[in-house]
Amino acid sequence: MRRHRHRPDGSDTDYRVRLITDTEPRSTASEAYRTLRTNIQFAGLDQPCRSILITSTTAGEGKTTTAANLAVVLAQTGSRVCLIDSDLRRPSLHRLFEFENDRGLTTALLDDLPFAEVARPTRVPNLSVLTSGPLPPNPAELVGSKRMRDLIEGAASNFDVILCDSPPVLAVSDPIALTTQCDGVLFVVRVSKVPHDIIKRALGQIEAVKGKILGVLLNYVNPRGHGYRYHYRYYYYEPYESRQ
């Protein structure tokens, strides 16, 4: 049976489609996410990445779906994973996982509570989700605060990996502030949606604050080239090397 969530805007969010790694673990799309997981693990051989930021240039490129499915495949290996909705402007993970959003990241930050105390367990073993919580008037200040850094570091005693789903880089300053709090950045690009020079500008902003870009995940890659079919989506991951 397909599970649908009715959203306030009248559309339906399909859990089966967006979290395919949980609902269809043998699909080619799920295998693509497992490949992504392996690539990220290799990227952190010398210095393991315990906290990873997932972002994009603009909205609608697939970063939230990527963050959620990457969290699932990491949890499936036995790693204790905390998936954080650090988009404190337009959060969506609470809808995807069917949680109330009365408590979350902002609760932890304002009350100085460990992530493990506020995060909720999911139907996926080893995976917990920390929703955004009530939206604040100062998102960038909160996610860029020393308390945010301390809570991420303190979460190491309860979680093996922390994934932060953030707003797009060119939309607001929040993801740049978050970049300095995380060990690495996974950058999601929807092919043919954003001009190359704009993507380069977004990547440049991350590099300017000495963010470590683990790699670039391309969505909707031409099926005649590289990629893995997932309904109308295609995925291809490549390590990032600065062209500067």
C-alpha cells in the first residue's frame, strides 16, 4: 500500500517515493544511495566525517530527499544516525517522517538540551530525526552559534553520524554559517536547473569559509550517460576538487 501524506498546500508527499531506501531497499535508486554512502566513507578515510551538511544552490534540487535517504542507508549499516532539519525557514523533514514540529533543533539550542534528548526515533532502526522545532526570527545566528557547535560535538557520544539538511546556499546565509559547524559538505545539483557559473559561485562561498566539500551529487543526469534510474530521477556522485 502506498502511503501518502496530505500537505497544507494541498499536495501529497509520498513516503514510498521520497524514502525509497526504506520502502524499496533493492531498487536501483537505493543502490545509488549506498554507492553515495561508500564514496563519502572513502572521502573521510584520513579524517572521518562525523557531521555532514547537505545543501544545494537553489531550492528544488533534491537536497532534502538526498539527506533523508543517505540517513537511511547509513543507519542500515548499524551506524547511529541523527538527521537534523537545520532549515529553520522552510523545514520539511517533520512532514516526511510524520512528526509534530512543536519541539526540535530550536528547542535544543534555546534550552541547551542534547540532541539525543530532543530527537525522535523513526521506523528505521538506528535513525533518529531532529525536526526544526518552532521557527525563530534569527535562523542564521542560531545555527552559527557556539552552542550549535557544542551540541554537534556533544552528540558524538550518542550518534556516529550527524546529517544536517540546510537551506540553499544562494537563498540565505544559514548554510554558510552551518558549513563552519560541520566536518564536510555534500552539494546537490539538479542538472540543467542552475547555470554553471551560479553553481560555481555557491561552491566558492563554501570554500571561502574553508568548508570541506566532500563531493557533488547530480540529480536528473541524462540516462544515456552516467547514473541510476529512479522513476524520473537519475543520480551521479563525483568527488569535488576545487578548480581554483
